Amino acid sequence: MSSEKHNTSEQSPQPDWKFDFDQQWKAAYQKSLDYFHQHKQQFSLSNISGIVGGGSLLLWLASGVYIIDQGNRGVVTRFGAYSETTTPGLNWHIPMPIEKVAVINVEQQRFIELGYRGNSRGSKPELIPQESLMLTTDENIVNVRLAVQYQIHNAGDYLFNVRDNEATLKQLTESVQRAVIGRNNMDYVLTEGRSDIVAQIKQDIQSGMDDYKAGITIASVNLQDAQPPEEVQGAFEDAIRAREDKQRLINEAEAYSNEIIPKARGAASRLLLEAEAYEAEKVAKATGETQRFEQLLTEYEKAPAITRKRLYLEAKEKLFSSTNKVIVEAGQSAPQLYMPLQNVVSHQPPESKPPVAETTTEAAEIKKNNDQHINSNALRPSRSKS
């Protein structure tokens, strides 16, 4: 029992935080009160008003400090009128209510859609018939969907020159689009004319916004889709397929023509060259034969017997060299020379043929005379010595 009392008496008392705080507060208050009594003349109403006014002025001036992020521009207005445009970084303006700052993002890509409204969830876009249906110059109706991408290049013009920039741009785009589509026929709009139409629409929209001084630059114009109305789409697809088949057949015919015509021209050129070569060969050969005959005639007139004998020996030499010969012994008599005439005819060198199927009358006569001359020499009897 005594031990329990001894342990209780040894425990330290818990600190009283409230009491300590009151003591410190009273000490600080007393020091402040003493300082006020000692420097009472410094705490006059004019001094206090000056301090408060100066602090308020500093705070008011400090409220004019602002930061412009990269890609933005600050448009400063003074009493509602345009004053200046500030660049990214730390800037200062006269605080409200004298000047205000509007921050404009000049690098953001903005879009407007004409003829449809896109869905962020990836589903099929909603069509707007009153915007998409347009009349072409051949009085046909097409369904056109257009998307325009733009950005701001002058923040001051964008805020002050046009009241509602997006609505103005949309109305201008629809007007330009209907004008451009109306100047072209349906086939051109739906097929090969898309790129030209998009370029013309972009140029006209930019020209109109520049006239308004809207501070907007048209980045791109995309023709999302151009189709005939649903009621005639099937017939139009059939017409497109027929046009494609026609173009395909034309291309195939042109390819075949480009393949055959050069071959025919090459063959014709080759035949002409062969004919010219054949003509030159025959003329040269005939000229040579004529010259040889004239020289032979000159020699014959000088010595007929000798020339005749020489021609006879040359003919025999030529004849014997191109045929098979058989020598038959006939007992005591001189050997007999046997030479088959059919071998003589069959071993004659072949004549060159012209490249064309039909020969002229002059060529036929020359060939006939040559054949008769050869046959006369071949059938002439042999005069070998016994």
C-alpha cells in the first residue's frame, strides 16, 4: 500500500498549455502597450493613413503583373479600347479598372463543320441536310460535307473587328462553298475536281476573312464527302462503274495499240532495208557481170581461139569441181570418165532469194537467163583427151 503511494508521488504533473499561452500573450501585450506609450507621437492618424494608403497602392500596382504562356497573346484594353498586344512572358499593365487583359491562344487549331456534326465517341456523324445539299451548274443536287481548320494570327483583330468570328466564318464558308459548287457540274464535283474545288474554296474564304480583318488564317479545307442524294445514289454508282469500265477498255485498247504499232513499223522498216539490200546486191552483181563480159569480149576480139579455149577449160574446171566423178577402166582402151547429169543439176549452188514474195519482171528475166546459161554449160559434152 505504501509502495503505490510512493509511485504516485513520483509522477511529474502534466503541463498546462493554456496557462502558458495566456502568460505569453499577456507578456506580449504588455510589451506592445509599453512601446505604444513610449512612442505615442508616431501613431498619429496621419501616419496610420499614409501607411495604409501606401500599402494599398503597392498591392494595387502589384495586381497588374501577369504572365502570358507560350503560344498565347495578351490583348490589353484601356477603358475598353484596344491598347496593345503582349507576347509570352512576364508583363505588367495598369490594374483594373483602367486596363484589362484578355489572353488569346494563337496556336490552337480550331475547326468548323459544315453539313454534318462530328461525334467524339466515334459513331456515325450527324448529317445536316440544310447545310449539305447544294445545286450544281447542270441542275443536279449533291450532298457535300466540309471541314475547315483555322487559327488566329492577330489577336487584336480577332477580338475587336468581328463580333462573332466563328459564326461569321461558318456563314462565309457556306456561301463560298455554294458558289464554287454551283459553277461546276455534278460529275466534276464527285470525281476528278475535288482538289481544285477545295483549293478554290480555301482561297475564297481566306480572301473574305482578310477583307473583314478578322485576324484568322485558314490552315486547311477538307472535303469530307461528296455524294449524290440517297434516292439516286444507286443509279449514280452504276453510272460510275460504267464510266470506269469505259475508261478501262480505252486504256487496254491504247496499250494494245502501243504494243502492235511499233512492232509493225519495225517489221516494215526491216522489210524495206532487206529489199534495198537485195536491190543493191543484184545491181552490183549485174554490174560486175557486165563489166566482166565486156572485158572478156575485148579479149575475145583480140584472140578468139585462145579465149574460146580458155573459157572452155574454165567451164570444165568449175563443172568437175562441184560434182562427183566416176572413172571406169575399159580394158586396154583409155579410161572413161562418167559424170551423172542429175548430180550436176542437183549440185548447182542455190540462188539467193529476194525477201519479198513477188519478184519483178526484170528480176525474173535475169534469173531465167542465168539458169539457161548454167544448164547449157552443164549439158555440153566432155572433150577429154583419149
